Amino acid sequence: MSDMELFEFRDEPTEPSSPSDASPWTILSVEDDLNYQETLKFALRGFQVRDRAVHVLTANSASEAAVVISGHPEISVILLDVVMEDDDAGLRLVGTIRDVIGNESVRIILLTGQPGMAPCRDIMKEYDIDDYWNKSELTSEHLHTVVSANIRTWEQMSLLNQAKKGLQMVITASQVISSKTNLLSFTQTVLEEISHFIGSNSIICAQRIDGREPESIVVLAGTGRYGKMVGYSVQDFPDEDYFQLFQQVLNRKKHVFRDDCSIFYFSNIAIDSSEYAVLVNTPNRLTEHEVYLLRVFSENIKSGFTNVALYNRLSKLAYYDPLLSCHNRNWLIRELNGLSRQEIEQTQLVVVGIDQFNDISITFGDQFCCELLEAFYAAICRALPYRLVSRISKDCFAVLAQDYDDVSQAFFEALFNSPLRIRDAEHLISATIGVMKLADRPAKSGEETLDLLEGLIAEARVQGHAYISFVKTQDEHIAQRYALLSSLRGALHTDQLFIVLQPKIQLVDNRLVGFEALVRWRHPDGRIIAPEQFIHLAETSGLIHKLDEQVLEETCHAIHALQQVGINVPIAFNISSIELLQPGFFERMIALFKREHVDLPLLDMEITETGAISDYQRIKPYLTELVSQGMGVSIDDFGTGYSSLSHISGLTATTIKIDRSFIDRLDEGEVGEEMVNLIIRLSNYFGFTSVAEGIETENQRQKLIELGCQIGQGYLFSKPMTVDEAVSRYQLH
């Protein structure tokens, strides 16, 4: 009998009978006999199971099938030829499906074209094969029956697996967000998650600890309308009937089922003398599956935080990175602290940091950065397949290596000279690498070692190096930087930072027209630390946001202090270019001014020329809005950054500040004067106010007046002074 005789062929229906919005069932035919495969496909054309069409995928070899299966988890049934490229190809593919791909639910039906080739029962069981048929026995009608039955079985198994996975997700989520002693948080989360499964938003869990009195029954957790009952005795329950049910269940130690609700009893007396009753308020009686969910839930309550598995799970969470599923900083610190003396002598630590990660995040978004980190991590793992890679911060990875040759500078340069493929596009990512032989490290703890190496990378970036190796002579300098960084973190929380005010003076008549706020740091040992020593440190360590926020608050306070004595002049404040480009910066700044009740015309934001031009189109709408509301915008250090003359016509600003380096040249003759004259003329032409910085001599002041500069600041008029000194000095004028 030929293959064509096995099937009864019917005309195709002119219109599909399955709903247009119903997704088809997917089955896979794995067959090296192409004629038979086409015949089989034709027999299934137009066939439907429960008003859904059947879509047939094909593969002509075991290796091709493995690729198809891994890419199509929705496949419900596989019609698999036993003999293809070799006699056991079909059985080997079954092993791949079950053990390698891990697909336990797909239904596998073996087909053989040779009578007597059907596998024995032991092989069926060993390979988890669901059915087999001789091709000669598989008529069209029989084929439909077999496919339909197995699709239905797969659907039921899939639903069960989904329910099982859903429950596992509930338990895992509960474990993740709870601590070993926080039973309340654990129980509340599980109740909320279970409410999604059973369709009820009214679930309550009551606990009785070593007592039989009604007042000893306390609401442990609740969802929906019961959420406000947490911590109260069930005696306070608004529904007297439910209160009686709680008592009945806890005293009889049995479940109670009613049409409007169900209450489950669970005992944990052997562990902590506790009993639990879970009330589920539902319009219909709970199904067996819902009851099963609640039973498992009770086991989590009863044994959750004393369970060894939960403890292990929490430990894993403490030592693994959630995004990349690799070791994290805590793990690496533990490993470093546990190294023997011999291992220290043979090991070096390599830290690899992605350059300009914050800028990448701002430009491309958080999701892109997640994909970047995944690609970057994969590149390191490919290059060092036998090394344990840890993610130690948002943009840094670390590797422990025992042989030095494969972590050389040339190795990493070759590694990161190749672009990473992200979102179907190639991106060349630069990185900075720091290497330290652990035998040379002065630090004793793992945490200190990582801090030291991260400091080394920060130093390399400042110096423009992509690779740096630690030597003992660097220890003192890096240690000083990190000591200063540690002190800066403390300073931001203990009011050690303050502002001083430098007056801005009308040059022709010495009239006060404004101030510039300058940040200072009074160290606990009494030293005043200059901004150039800690501003860059704050920018590279991510502390600049907090620092700028404190400066803004202090500036607002200074404005109020000056207003109280009749001084109503604007105060300029400096904003880091890094902070300027952070998403939401302008919204947060405006919100702070509103909270402090400061009018925008009394404020002047100073941004450096480089910060203003580097991403000007993005910040221009914000600057335009601020200027329209009366706030000043000053371009600081003008002439020292980008090609200023080509950009000046497009700037949204009110003031150009002439850098002090140009003012110093006024005493050098005509060349210096011409530079300042050009800036002032351009400033006047485009409607900006010009402010000269760093005026120290009367000669400089007179030349600036002659050149048409309106305002100046510098030691000729006053050194920066405290707010109290400014109030005392200028309230008399």
C-alpha cells in the first residue's frame, strides 16, 4: 500500500472555520521521506481541534528538528520518524527534547514505516515517548484522532504546568521579599499573589499562638477589604458569622467549606505553637486546584523561615546578580576574604569597568544598558571560559585569575576592540581595566581590596588610560582619594558643606547687582577643603546629585536671609554638566524652588560652556522656559571650551561670563585686550550681559569699562564671604 492510499483526501474548505483571532495548534513533523511528509501535511490541512486550526511545522532531520523545537515552545505534538539519517536518530532526538531542551510536556508520537520496528515498552518508558504507530496503520481518520487526542492531553498538561509554575513563582516571590524574621511581610505577599490565581480580592489569614481565647486570634495578613484588619483580633471582625467560623475552625482543627467562603486550618504547633486559619471569600465554592494552592501556601507559612531550602534561597540571592545570574560583589568579597596565603601569592584580581556608562544610560535608556551588560558579560566569559566573573557594581566586572598571561593588557585590548552586537547593531564599547596582584595589595579585607582597585580605575580614567596595573607606590595616593571620598559621603549627611557668596559689582559705580554661590567643605578637623579637591570626586562617584541639591537649598536659604534685610539681588549657582543632563533634573530643580518659595528672577544658573554645548539641543527647551520665566542663565568660563564663536548665536542664555584667564591678559597689552573686546562685542551684539571674572586690579577694571563690560567680580571688590558676612556688609548700603 502506498503512502497516498493511507489518507482520504477532501476538498479544502473555501473559508477557514476557526475564529480569525484564535491561534492555531502547532505540531511538528520530523520526517526524511519528503513525499510522506507532504502527504501528511495535506491530510491535516483544514483539520481543526476545538475550533482551532492545526499548523504543521516540518523538519527533515534530527538536527534540524532540534533547532525548530528550541525556537517553538508552543509545539504541542511531534510526529517523529524513528529511522532517519541513521537507525536511532529518532530516539536520540527524543533524548535531546527531554533532557537537553528540557521540554517535558510536548507529546511525542513515533512513526515507523517498517512493521516490527516499533520500540518496546522499556524504551517507551525510558525515553518518555507518548505513542507510536506504523505508518501503514495511520489512515487519515486515525491521524486526526491521534493528533486531536494528543493536543487535548498536551493542553491539559500545559495548564497543569502553568499552574505549577505559577505557584512556584508565588513562593519564590515571597521568599525574595521577606527576611527570616518577617513573617507578616511574607504572609501578606503570598495572600496577594494567591488572590490573582483564585480571582478573589478578599483573603484573610488569622494566627493563634498558644491560646484558646478569642482575643488570641489575630489577623496576620489580609487583602482587599480585609487589608485594614491586620493586627486586630478577629473579635473586631465586622461580620459576626465569619468570626464564629474562625473560632470553629481553630477549635475543631478542620477545614470548613461553604458556598460563599472557605476556611482552611493549618497547624504549626510543633515549631512555634502557632495555628493558622485562612479565609477565602469567593462567590463560588473553591475548585480542587484552588484548594491545592492554599494548602501549599499554608506550608510556606508553617515552615517557611525555618526551612533550610528557604535559607539556601536567601543565601543565593545574597551572592548572585539578579540581572546576569552571575556572582555579585558580596560573593567576591567572601572569596577574597577566604583565600589562603598560597592562593594570594598565585592570584591576581582584574576589574573591568565600562566607560561613560551613565552617559550611555541617559542616551539609550535603562533597557539598552541591561542588554549592554549582558553582551559585555558574555564577551568576558567567552574570552575567559574557565574564570568566575562577578558583577561588582552597575558598570564594573571582576575576575579572579591564577595565571597572569591570559589577563595581560594586550589580551583585554584585543577583547574590547571588537564591537558588541546589541539590538541587531554593532556597538564599540570602551572599557578601563585595572589589574592587581593580590600579593601586592596593602588592604587586608576583600571590601578594601575592591575599593582600592575601583579607585585605581577612576584614576586611570582621569589620566586617560585604558589599562592600569597596581603597584605599591600607588597605594598612598589611592588611599587618600578614597579616604576623601568616604569623608565626602559623611559630609553630605552632616551639614559640613556650606556656601560662600562672591559679589557681582556694576563696574562703573561699584553697585551690588548680584552674588555667585560657591560651595565649600569644612572638614571635621577644621580644614576648609577647596571645590577643586572634591567636585570631580563627587562627579565620578555619583555623589554630585546630592551635592548640587544641597547647594540649591543653601542658595534658597541665602536669598531669604538677604531679603529680610532688603537685599533683593539674584544669586547665581553652578550646576555640574553631568547633573545637567540627568533625566528629570530640571523638574526636580523647579520643584525645589517652589518648595522653598523662591521666585525664579532671584536665581541665575551658571553652566560651563562645555556642559552647555555637549548636548545643547536636549537642554535648550528647558533653558528657554526658565529664561521666559525670568531666571538668569549664565555661560561660565566662556571661550575655554568648544568653538564658542560658532555657537554663541544659538545659545539660550542671558549672560556670558568672561573667563579669568582672559582677564589676566589685559595686563599683557593689545593681544589680551583684543580677545576680551571680541567677546564683549559679540555678547552685546547678541543681547547678552557680559560679566568678567577674576578682576584683581584697578587697571583691569578700567580697561573693562572702556571695552564696554558691564559687570565684574573678583578680589578687587571682595573675596567670597559667608551669608552672614554678606548680610552684615550690604544691608547698610
